[in-house]
Amino acid sequence: MLNLPRSLIFSLSSLMLAPTTWAATQIEHRDGMGIVQKVLIDQNNARMETSDPSRYSLFQMREKKMFAVDSKEKRIIEISLNPPKPANTSTQTTLNTSPPVQAKLLKQGASDEIANYATLHYQILANDTVCSDDYFSEAAAKLENIQPFIDAMYAMSSARRKAMASMPFIPKDPCMMIGDSLESEYTKLGLPMKSVNKDGKLQHEVLSIKTGVNVAPDYFKLPAGFQMLSEAEAMKNMQSEFTKKMEAARQQMNQQNVMPPVPMPPAMPR
């Protein structure tokens, strides 16, 4: 009979009893409003946490599907590659015409480290006007799971930007129209570490990157039993709720003999 040391038996028992975990890459970043958020990434998924623990987004990168999860309301909204268009814009499509934008990406050279990773500084120009100063890290992009995440996010944002560009109410600022023309270049520059807009305001900054972060096996799975809505259905529900609240406020004002507010006409697109 084989006699194993007690220490080895204890170690094996601990491994068998320990819950299974999966390793992920974690990016902690700050947005333009100063809110710190975390993104955890594995081979096929990315989960974007928010400041509200009950709400997060789940991105299935290979399937190119994104979901907004609200665990408090037990609701999941599938974010479409083609955002739903408001019903009242069909007759205004001719107003949304703009001349083509000449976009440029100018390399400024090496810059300071961000989150302990070397960066290169680039300026993004539209019609010879500087739109932003952006900092990319080639080294950070080589970390596990990062490059597939970069490629998938650019593909997702590009598809939604193209769909939204046809909407008449989208302002035609040249700096908002340069993404598609530079898309193929962006993906080769590395992980976007920091972006400062033309007014000097911080838009995005990576604070830290960690690899080998343990997460539960179901961390990247959609919760079962939640109501699933399309983006169009969710928008319709929001409009319905807004209408109900306005009607309730109107009735309350009528009961108090207060004149209801005069509804403002929709703003004309510029």
C-alpha cells in the first residue's frame, strides 16, 4: 500500500474541495466624469462593471454581442450593432448630410508611462484641427486577452457609429466622424491608455492592469431567468414610462388647479 505524506494528502484534499476559478485580465480605468470602472476579460468575453454593483455589461467578443444586465430589475438588454432609429426621424434623413472629413493620425513620439507601461503619443486630427491627444501602449496590448478585446471593441463601436451616423439628429462635428477612416490604424497602435480632448479634458485613462485575476466560472455567463429585451423594446418601454410620468404629473397639477407646463417643440437638427 502506498503511504503518502500527510502534508501532500492535505494539499490534494484542499485542491479538490476548493471552488473552481478562471483567470482573467483586469483593466481599471477612469472615464471623463472621473468614475473608476473595471473591465475583466477572458478569451471570449469581457465584463464591464459600473459604479452600481447591480448593473454591468457583458460583451461576447467572438459572437459580437453585448448585453446590459440589471440584476436588481432582473432584466437583460441586448445591445444591437445597429441602434434602433426613433420613429419620427424617417422624414428628416436629408438633413443629415456633411462633407467628407480628412482624418489624420500624427505620431508625436514616446511619452510617460501610464499604469507602468510605456506609451506612444499620437494626435488625432480632423480637417487639420486637433481633436484629441491619445496615448497607446504596444506592450500592454501583448498581455493575455488584450488584443482580441481591442479588435472586438473597435469592430463593435465602428458598426454602431456607422448606424448612428445616418440619424438626422446626430451633430456633425468633424471630430465625431473620423473613427471609421482611422479604424484599421487604431487596432495596430496598442491598448488605448489615455485620451485628452481638444479642450484639454480627460476622456479616458487606464489606472492599472492585472493578469491572472481569479473569477468564478459563471462570471462571464448571462444570469438565467432574467427578462430579455432588445434595445428597441427597451427604448419603447422607456418612452412609455416617460409618457406615464408626464401624464401623472399633469393630472396632479390639474387637481391642484396649476397650469401644466407647455410642451416644448423638439429641437431642430443643426
